[in-house]
Amino acid sequence: SEGRIYNFSAGPSMMPLPVLEKAAAEMTNYGGSGMSVMEMSHRSKYYDDIINGAQDVLRRVYNIPDNYRILFMQGGATMQFSAVPLNLMVTGKADYAITGNFARNAYKEAKKFGDIHIAATSEADNFTWVPTPDQLDIRPDADYFYICANNTIFGTEWHYDPNAGDVPVVADMSSNILSKPVDISKYGMIYAGAQKNMGPAGMAVVIIREDLMGHYRENMPVLLDYQLMADKNSMYNTPPTYSIYMMKLVTEWVEQMGGLEAMAKNADLRSSMLYDYLDSTDFYKGAAQKASRSRMNVTFRTGNDELDKKFIQESIDAGMTNLKGHRLVGGMRASIYNAMPIEGVEYLIDFMKKFENNNK
Ligand code: PMP
């Protein structure tokens, strides 16, 4: 743990230290196998336990109902932008809420495959808000309704589960997976790229209701076919073996720490500490509208580009990293996922106060 710094990266991001230490301890000889997980056949008994164990712990932590399947897929979250329409479009209609860059990218991809209706968009306000239920215009005959549950770049988050009636809701939870309890039965499918709150890059986890799979398309690429992936236990070909193993360790850590309730409590604490401070001063301005603020990515600026640059440089000198905001928003962004200790947030706020005193 020596020399580790507070890393506010939006992803890949900080991992829980006990997870890294466990992986290090098992690196050269996993469970008496005489080899690293990286060196092992994915068709071995050892690996069976890992891939099934990863599903079991996720199912326990989220209380995932029996009629949902868990899939591990490659291509990150972006591959799901294509896989979702290819698998879930039956009549060829789908509705999207466009609340940020990744929702927009998903929408653009889906447009290649069918008739896509925009159910709501905050693009004209540079994605500073998430729609309220009454702002959603969802077609009752859409095959699915798509949202991005947490908008990593803009620092906004859906604080409710959208109700689309009989239309299944699909949610990209890449940047808030494992951060709060979710009633999975309110969604047709959720998915997440792993590299923020679940493990290293290289995979996406898909949790999907069984009846939404298997709508046969003649030209379906094999690796995007949810039904095939479910039938093959995510091993049609070689899966991202080490990423799945790390995701298992992270999810076990979540369970040991008290599960999703505990993660939610910590996320509320971390984010409210930062937002309370932002609201107490005129020096910094939060980028997102208050009702839509994310518990995971806190975006703010001083209002002066030169001062923002100075802030970022001095934060690096103070031993923090990755506080620079995304170019679409500017300013600063503190990504505070599960692995960020409360002390890291305290340290950042302390730094912000000093910077304010020295520069106002
Ligand atoms: N969705 C969200 C919410 C994201 O934050 C990101 C990545 N930052 C993506 C999708 C794209 O993920 P990937 O790089 O794994 O394709």
C-alpha cells in the first residue's frame, strides 16, 4: 500500500486495496493450482469455480431473481450499444433518453438498426439534468426504453427507476453499478463496463431477463448473441478470464463490507460531503443541477479557466490525480466510486478550502 495516492479517475479507477492484495497473494499460485489465474484453461475445474462463483456472488449481492441471467461479455460497455438493439429489437422500435455522451453514443448506434425515438433529452442544456418521470415520452409499443443510469462525464444520475409500463427498461449502469441496492425486476436488462466499480477493463457484465433473449436474427454476430452467451455460460470462446476473476474479488469485497446498503451509505456520505462544501461557497460552482447530482462523479469549476488549470496542477502536487474534468464539461471532476476512502474525500475538501483561501 506504500506510495498509493488518491486517484479520482473516472475509469479505470481505484480498486479496493484488500482486493489488490488478495490478487497479489494469489498471483503466482491460485488456490494450490500451481499457476496464476491468467495461465489457467478456461475449461478447467478451477476456472469453472471462478466464473460460476462470480455469478453467484453478484446474484446474492443484488438479489437477482431466478428468471434473470448474468453474462460476461467483451468489448466494454460500448459493445452493448450495438448488442442491445440487435438482441432486444423485435418490432424495430426503441426509445432512448439522451442524458449524456454515452447515452447519445448508444442512441447513434441503435439508429443503425431501427426506428429510434428520443423519449427525453437534456442536450440543449449540456446535459446538466436527468428527466423527471413526467418528462418521459415513451411509446407504449417500443421494444425497450434505454437510459444511462449515471452520466460519468457530466456528473448526473437517475435517482429513480423509470416506469415504462410493459416496455422493458434497459440501463447502462457502467458508472454506478454496485453502488446502491437496485430492484432488478424493474429492469429488463442492466449492464456495466467493469472498469469503474467492478474490476479492471476488458469486460461488461449483463444482467438480463430470460424472455428478452433468443429473438433469432439471421445475421446476428455470434459474440453479441445474448441467448448463445447464456447457453454457453459466457464461454462460447475464451472469456476475459482475469477480468472475471477480479470482478469476483471486488463483488466479494462488496459483500464482506455489508453489501449494497453499505455501499450506498458510503456513496451518500462521500458525495454529500463534497456537495455540502460546494454549496457553502461561491468560489466553486457545481456543474450539474442539484436534483440530478451524481453520487459517483462530482463535477465543478471555479468559473475561470486559468484558475481551473492551476487547481489541477496544484492537486497533482498535493498527491492527488485525475481531477481534470472531461473536455465536454471542462473544470474539475472527482470520481468517487466504492474504493475511494472517506479520507480521500476529506483530503480533497481540505485542499479545495486552502486553494479557495489562496486564490479568492
Ligand atoms: N457508459 C458509461 C456510463 C461510461 O461511463 C462509459 C465509459 N466511461 C461507457 C459507457 C463506455 O465504456 P467502454 O469504454 O467500456 O466502452
